[in-house]
Amino acid sequence: MRRGTLIVIAGPSGVGKGTVIERLLSRIPEGPALSVSVTTRAPRPGEVEGVHYHFVSDQAFDRMIADGSLLEWAEIVGHRSGTPRLPVEELLAAGRDVILEIDVKGAEQVRERVPRALLIFLEPPSLDVLEQRLRGRGTETDAMIEGRLQLAARELQESPWFHAVVVNDDADRAADEVAAIIEASRTA
Ligand code: 5GP
């Protein structure tokens, strides 16, 4: 059986990775599975355990690092998030494609550990647009937004080593482009 492809969708916080992935998944029935990360941050209103994240303590996260159960992980403005390795490996072995929605540091680890992974960078049309989106989300303080913008400026410089860069000017258009990139990688 053909092994599934690991697809990384990375990019700055607030760029709209979640929305683009949602549109992408609704477009491909029985398409890729979305990996559920573990995180040490508190749930935001509306976030559901096991759906958006597995919310874990710092101690539990330390243990997952120590026993090698994370495929990648990163510290992201004061908390840590990572990808549980086992579910991803099982899905890939069963022939299913798996999407990781992660930050740029995590993507770099996947690049080293999973050479066949397809790495896609989602870019905002501009840093101004990113700032408006982060403020519009209304979930973070000014200091947190400032921190995320500084990080975003650094992350944008990393885009050249990704296999593809997609500008999220419109979520539907960006989802179409990502779908086309995934399709092209299959036939390549
Ligand atoms: P948020 O805390 O707003 O959900 O996510 C903040 C950032 O962490 C986003 O860029 C998101 O993609 C990233 N992120 C979420 N889960 C993971 C993960 O498992 N690994 C890594 N490296 N980044 C993640």
C-alpha cells in the first residue's frame, strides 16, 4: 500500500492556517487527516479538548519530550506545543495523508526528521494585514500581539526553504492553491 504523505502547513500565528486547512479539508472528502497537537497553554473560549488540542500540563509535556513521543515541538510565546508521533505514524502507514498545522521551528524539525514531507509556507499579504487579523481575533493582549508580530517578521525570512509558498490573500483561493500543490506532489 502507498504510504501517506506528511503535509506541513506552517506560517506565522494569525496568518489563517486554520481557516485555509478547514476549507481544504471540506474540498477533499476522505482526504488528509489533521493531526491534533498537545499544548501547555490554556484553552481559549470554544476550544475543545481532543479536537483543537490536547491540553496538557508542563510536567506531562516534559515527559512526552523525554520519552520521544513528540515528532516535533516548539516554544511559542510562553507555552509549548508539539505533535504526538504515534497517531501520525499510524495514519501514514495506513496510507492516509496527514496535515500538521505548526509553526516554522516545528516545520524545520520535520524537514530534518521526515525528508519526504511536503512543506508549505502560508504567508500573509503583508505584516499590516497580519496585525489586523491578530487584533480582530480579540484573544490576545497588546503585548502578546506585539510578540507575535516580531516573531512573524523573523518567520517570514524562513519561507525560501519550503517547497511552496502560498499567500493567504483569500482563504478559498489559498485552499485551492494548497490542494493543487498536494495533487502535483502526488503525480511528481
Ligand atoms: P495557537 O496557540 O494560537 O493555537 O497557535 C500558536 C502557534 O502555534 C500557531 O502558529 C500554530 O500553528 C502553532 N502550533 C500549534 N500546534 C503546534 C505544534 O504541535 N507544533 C508546533 N511546532 N507549532 C504548533
